[in-house]
Amino acid sequence: MTGRRRSWRWAVAVWAVLVAVAGGLTLWLQDSAEPRRYGWEEAGPTPSLPQGWESACAGATPDENGRTLCFIRSR
């Protein structure tokens, strides 16, 4: 029975060491990599509203909070 316990303890100790080494290696490799830019960082400026949007949205009915939603389709 002590042989099984000893081998079980060795297996757990080896697993714990492997997890710690793999975690450290992951952090080390992550720090050495080039910083990544995400898609939203490269986005252009917000497009402006087309001419005549005031007259297109003039008939929109506001909700109970006074907000109006108007869809403008452009090509």
C-alpha cells in the first residue's frame, strides 16, 4: 500500500511542477510577443450624417422620454 501512495504522491508532485512550469512559460512567451492591436483600435472616424437628414427625420414621433429614432439609408 505504501508503494501506491508513494507513486500517487510522485504523480501529483510531477503534475503540479508541470502546471507551474507551463504557466510560467506561457506568461514569459506572452510578454515577449509583440503587442496586438484590436479591430476597434483601427476604426476610422464616425461618418457624418448625410445632407437633408433634418427634413428626413422631421416626421418622426418622439417616445415618452422625448427621444426620436430615425433611420437613414445611404449607399
